[in-house]
Amino acid sequence: MIAPTYENWLETELFENAPLNISVIDRDYNIVKANLNFVTLFGEARGRKCFEVHMRRDQVCESCSVARTFADGKVRVNEEIGVDVSGRTAHYLVHVAPIRSKDGRIDYVIEMSTDITETKRLKLEYQTLFEQVPCYVTVLNRDLRVIRANRRFRKKFGEVSGTHCYEAFKHQIRACRTCPAQETFEDGQIHTSEQVGVAKDGETTHYVVTTAPASRGDAGFSHVIEMAVDVTALRRAERERIDAERLAAVGRTVAGLAHGIKNILTGLEGGMYFLESGLQGGKKERLDEGWGMLTRNMEKISVLVRNLLSFSKGRVPRVELNRPEELVAEMIALYRDAAEAEGITVVAEVADRPAPAPYDAESIHTCLANLVSNAVDACRMGGRTPCRVFVRARDENGALVFEVEDEGCGMDQEVRKLAFTNFFSTKGSGGTGLGLLLTRKISQEHGGRVEFDSTPGRGSVFRLIFPRDRLPRPDQDAGEEGA
Amino acid sequence: MVDARRILVVEDEEDISRYLAAALEDGGYEVEAAFDAVSGLKAIEAQRPDLVCLDIVMPGPTGLSLYREIRENAELAGMPIVVVSGLNPADAESSLGFGETLPAPEAFIEKPVDIQELINAVRRLLAARGK
């Protein structure tokens, strides 16, 4: 037996063996021929009505594509629901085409159907996911235009199909400076960023957006899918928390300030008491004592006000190139003698002279003076004699570091936690509680930070760390003064 | 004045300490001063004053720790204490636990001090103890 050529196969076997359900129907809706697949699926069909076989109906379907093809001779493609021989309802993609005789008459049509139930189910699942997922989903083309948007997006931002995403999300006329969709188009990777948009009702909307390539296998991708999660409520809650903390900080500030002022007022009151009683009793020593108390407490309130002003406003920094070791020497000169009288030694340690650095010498002097003053107080409170305070300057890992170490009382965890809280002081009436806070503020203004370690009973070490690449630039006219 | 009533002022701020001491001495009392909680406790144990004027916010161990020490010591618990503080009395109640975790002080004088109020409180407390 000679194997058939494919032409023979097409002529003799295509009808029977094609992977489709094929039937031929006459003008009276009778099935005159059906292939093997069709018979397997719907049972013996020849001589029966198509609507009866496909749909288990006893009359013609309302919208019958067979009838319409007989009427206009056009090929049709429809999705239809059918019921097979086992009673299973399924979705079919149905092609109907006329079979013309030589004189052009249509006595029959051919109907070919494929089961698309699974495809339909997947499509429905995808559609449900796309529409119902609790975030804003859009599909963008390379022009950053919205090709599709899910229901949640449309509800929030309006019907925006065809508009640019930046217009839809933000009412902008240009693409965003940081555009994750653009980045995904460039490198094919997933990108995420937080953005602020404007909803259709004008409400500011914070959202975290993730973009991914909408891949089509080896053909690469021409679209990006963008999913945005609304974090507006989260941001609002954060802002409210920060506001509440600020308010609490203001409360603590006022309470701390009131406490400090009350102490100074009591000192002033004491001075007046001594003056009055001295005047009444003619006691000169009381007059002297009272005058001294008034003078000291006036000075205290001046210091408090100066610190408050420094903290709240600051001064215009004057950035010049300075030698760090000179600042260390200034600290020694400032504190050595007074500390020595109490058995406290203030020592400079500058082994390798650090390179000159641009900073506002007066501000950094304030910071270092605060740290050395604290260190001396810590020694005093620790009660250990002799007690040493080391003042150091060095270059370390690209940063200029000032370090003040003491062998004083150290700080327990509670005090460490409160170290940078305004008006917190371990010095009772002796401190304003602003020193470390001001030190940190000035350090941050110079691109730096304050770090510290402390062990109760053994001492503390505070470091001012200024990465050199973040130090401010020297003022243009900084070197001209006195020239 | 062999039988003068003795008062200990525990206050870290020297000017305030001298002021309170002078006013109390002018009121007829014998006054000793301590400038922190540790030396305050030593003075109390050694001298057994009739009354203590106590500041709360002090460097190192606070006046509150000394207050607690006195109240929890059976021999000292009855010693009248006048708290003299820059804290607001209402704040002190809530943040220091006076009247809740700790018995309230016999008197609370807020700074700046009304010296007559202080003297009156001291007189009343000492009179109540028959002194």
C-alpha cells in the first residue's frame, strides 16, 4: 500500500481527523454530516437538528449564526455555549462558513467548533483578579500611556484610558523625574518607588508603585504593568503620630523650661531676701551675699536665654578652613586649670595631626565645650580622684573625628535614652539640658553626627563625626576678614 | 537655744540652699544643709533632724530616691518631709507617684518659694509632732 500524500490526506481524511468538531448543516438546520470528533462529543447527529444536538433545544436559537450565514453568505466566528452527550455544558469558539455550489447558491454551511472552556475560565480568573485586586492596576505602553486600568483605579483617578500615566496619576504635563515604569522599560527589571498623586476628586494620594514588564515570552515586552498600593491612610497616621510627638515634645520643653526658670527665680528671690534682711538688720554680710546671689542668677538666666536662642535660631555659620588640633588646644586652655583644682586632669591627645577642615569654628567650639564641660561634670559626679578627661582629634575613615572621653560617673540606660532630649539634665539646677541637643544640631548642620558609649561607674566617650565629603564649603569671603 | 528644732535642707543649688537655710534660721530653727541625696541620707541617719526640706530634681541619685529611702526605713518613716521643688505639684503627683505608689509628702512647696508658706508648713508639722 502506498502512503497517501498530504494532498490525498487533505482530500480524504481532513474532515474526519481534524482536531475540531465539524458538522455540515442544511437550510432546515439538519445536520447532514458530522466528523468523528463531533460524534464523539455530541453523539450520532446525522438527520437531527443542530439546535437539538448542540443545545438540547426544541427550536431554533434566538440568535442563530447558521441562519444568518445562509442569509448573507458571510463567515462568522462566535462564542457559544453547548451541552455535550454527557450533559456537560462547555464554551465553544464556533466558526460558520457557507458551502457554495458552482452556481453560487448556498445549500449548506459548515460549522467548526473548539472547546475553549478552560481558556474562558482562565480569562475570567485573570479578569476578576485584574478588576478586584485591592490596588490600582494599569497597563502602560512605551509612550507611558494607560492602555488598561482596573476598576479601583478608574474609581479613584477617573476614566483615563489613552492618557499618560503622569497625567492620570498626578495631573502633570511631564513624566515624573523618578519613573519606575520608564526604568522597567529600560532594563526589564521590577522597580518600586513611593509617589504622591492626585485623585479625581483632588485628594492627595500617597501610593507605593511597583512596575514589572508585561512579558510575552521570547518576543520581549512592549508594555509595563503597574500596581500601586494606596498608603495614604498609613502616611496620615504617621503624620498624626509625628504631630502628637511634636506636641508632647513642646509640652516637655515648656515643663523643662518652667522648671529651670523656677529655680532661677528662687535664687533671685533668695538674693532679695538677703538684701531686704540685710538692709533691715544693717548686716553688711547679708547685703554682700544677696548681691552675689542676684548677680549669679541673672547670669544663669542670661545663659539660659542665650542657649535657647542658639537652639531655636542659631547664628549664621562662618565656614573657614580650620586646624582641628587648635580647637583641642583651646579646650585644654579653657578647662584645664579649673578642672585641675578639683583633681580632674584634662588631656589633649592628637597623635597624627588631622588635615585642616572647613567648619564654623565658633559652632564647633560650642559643641566641644559642651562635651568637655559634661565630661568634667561627670568626673565631679563620679567622685573618683584623680579623674581624667581626654580630648582628641583625628582623621578616621574619611571623617574628621573629635572625641571627648571621661573617667566619670557614666550613664545608665535611662540616662542614655534621654541624653538628646531637650531640657533633660542630670545636673539638677546646674544644667539647662540643652547642651547635647545643641551639639547634635550643630553637628548635623555640618553634615556630621554625634555618637557615644557609656558605662555606669566607668565613664563615657562622645564623638563628633564629620565625614569630610559632607562638610560645608568655606565661605567665599571667609579669608578676607582682617586682610 | 539648746532645744532648737533641727531642720535638714537637701538642695543641690547652693543659692537656694542658703536662702532656705537663712529664712528658716530667721524663723528660729537650727538648719543643716546637704547638697545631694547621698550626703542627705548620711546626715539624716547621723543627726536625725526633726524635719527635712527636700528638693527632687538633683544630679546623681534624685531627691525622689532619698524620699523613698526615708519612707521605706521603719526608723525614719515618720520624719516629716517638706518637698521644695520646681516641679508642678500636679505633675509631681502623676509622674513621681505621690499619693499612689508612694505616700504623699506632708507638704509640697512649689518654687519660687513663698517663704511664709514654708515657715507655716514647718511650724504646723513640727507642732503636730509635739515639737
